[in-house]
Amino acid sequence: MHEGNIIETGNAVIQLQDSSYITVGVGVGVGSSSYLVKTDSTGNEIWNNSFRNNSFELKAVQQTSDGGFILGGFLESKESNGM
């Protein structure tokens, strides 16, 4: 999905009501981002979306009753409080 020197990791995959799949994960490297990819039942990409933020990682996805998605993840704080 990404170009360049990036390692991609899929963190969660779910099968949707229409037999397609959604995968969430993270690409680590230059231009790091979390991503959401929808594929058909044989793995062909239908669409994708990425969220560019080096500190955010998508870890979970669930389909909602209206056909949308709810995403879960974490944001790593890079601030130091002196401890």
C-alpha cells in the first residue's frame, strides 16, 4: 500500500456483513501512518484510507449497525514530564 522504506503491520482484520474484509494497521518508516483497507472476499483492494500521524496506531475495528466503522487505537505521547 505504501511506497518507500516502510514496514506494514496489520493489527486487526474483521469480516463484514457483505463477506468483504476490513484491515487496520500501521506503516512504520518515512511518512508513517495508520491505515484502514477494505478488500473483497478474495483479497482484492476496494478502497483504503490512511491517517498520517507518527504517534497514532490503529489497533481495532468493528462494524456498526449502520454499516459504518468504529476504530480503536492509541496515541503515544512524546512529551516528558521529568520523571
